[in-house]
Amino acid sequence: MTISDNWQPSASISILQKRARIIAQIRAFFVQRDVLEVETPALSLSGVTDVHLHAFNTLFQSPLKPESTPLFLQTSPEFAMKRLLCAGSGCIFQICKSFRNEEAGRHHNPEFTMLEWYRVNFDHLQLIDEVDQLLQLVLQTEPLEILTYQNAFQRFCDIDPLACSLDELKLKACEFGFENIAAIEDSIDVLLQLLCSQVIEPKIGQNRPVALVGFPASQAALARLEESDPRTARRFEVYFKGIELANGYHELADANEQLQRFEQDNQTRKQKGLKQIPVDHRFLAAMKSGLPDCSGVALGIDRLIMLACHSQNIDSVLSFSINNA
């Protein structure tokens, strides 16, 4: 079959009809809670500095300017939505396309649909409860289980992720068959993420969703640190049947600390030989004006629909995957 012959959609029409019903159901869920639906740009002058995220970029050729302007396709609408929060929007949600220049696979497509929402005056535990309510509505799941990152590692890897040394972690990685990676990797966080994704994630959330909480402070991203244990962050991830569904935070509100984290990301990028990313100064200016106390979460719509349709591959719930877009 030639490329021109491959015109059929990736998903069946019946799956696309169910997809439309689920998205309508999600919108109604937030309307009932008086959460405002918003739209933000897919293109921005700034990208994300996170070492583990890779943005697509392009050039804007304006007829009014002799030089082109570099732009990034957004990996999530987070920064723009937080600018709306700083402007006084109140609680908001968005269903939008996001883009990540990463692998395409069973659970990944470079262009995907994301649900992201922010709840003013919610902490991360209150937001976990709302994620739970949404999953019960869409997937008819049992109430989710909350499991700490530390307890998960102690239970499934027999190691304390908040206290172990690099050498101890390398030995543990070897025990699980990752000798090649352990031999060359000198980052505790990379090895923790390896064990979490390969050993822990496949074993949790099989019968009901699990919210993993209390991530190490070094993996805080845009989350506040936990006051009762500053080794950990107020970050959570939700898993169900081997799929990572959502990633959320009790949002960091300190603009100076946020700038330090961006600069540290770029320093790490430099050390790894990766391109440094322009810091989003409009976002930081909004933060300085005052981000309200809030929690936010990003949830993968395509993965949610995979679970609702008992699909094994993300392509089967997309109109057209990257393979026939």
C-alpha cells in the first residue's frame, strides 16, 4: 500500500462516536462545578526547560519583519493557563492538542489531546479526589487508592528512595536487570524513574486507580515542597491498568524559586549537551503579580479513552495517528 492509499482513519467510527460522548461528558463534569473552559495558544515564544520534555519548534515568517521568529509548539497549556489564573480567571479547564517531540508507541503519539485543569484554593489531595470523581464517572472505577512514592519503592523494590545513595540505587537497578544503564548513569533521579516506570508502575493500579504521592523534591517540577517533609514535593501521578493517566501538583507560587528551577534545568541541559530553552519571562512576570493558591493536573484524554474502550494501542482511539496523519 502506498502512502496515498492509506487514507482510512486509525480509529473505527464507533470508537470516535464514543470518544465524542466521553469528551462531552468531561465538559459537563466541569460545567456542573462552575469551572470555566478556556483556550490558550498552541504556539509560544518560549518552551519548557524540563530536561525530559522535547518540544517541536518552527519559524514564523512575518511579512512585517525581515527576520523570522522562533516559536515552540506547547508541550502543555500550563504556563498560559497560569497567566490566566494570575489575571483573576478563577478555576479553569481546557481540552486541547499538545505536542511532544518524542517516541510514538502503544501509549504515545507526538500530537495528543490533553485535559488540564486548575482549582483555586484546592491542595493536591483535594484535586486527587476530583480526579477520582472524574474517573468514576467516565470509567466506572472503584475509588482510587493513595500510595506514597516512598512506600511504593519500599514495597516493590525494597529500597528507600528518599534516603538511598547512588551506589545503593545502582546495585538495586542491577538486581532488576538494568546493569547496562546502572553502569553509565550517575543521576539518582534517572535511576529512580527507571525503577518506577519498569518495576513499580506495572504492579500498581491494576484493579482500581492509584495516586502516587510524595515524589522526591528533586522531581518537584512546578510543585510546592511538602512542609512536613521537605524531601518530598506535593506532586502526584495517577495510574490505572499499567497506564499513567495524570500528573498534578499543589502549584508552586514563588516566582524566584520558579526561575531558579528553570535555570537549573537549563544548566542540566547544558551538561547533557542538550539545547537550552528560553525562559518564559511573561509567565514569571505573571507569577510575580501573584498566582492564587491552587492545584492543577494534566490528564491524557487519549489514554483515558483507551481505557474506556479497552483498547491496547493509542492509534485505535485517534482519528489519524502520526502513522497516517
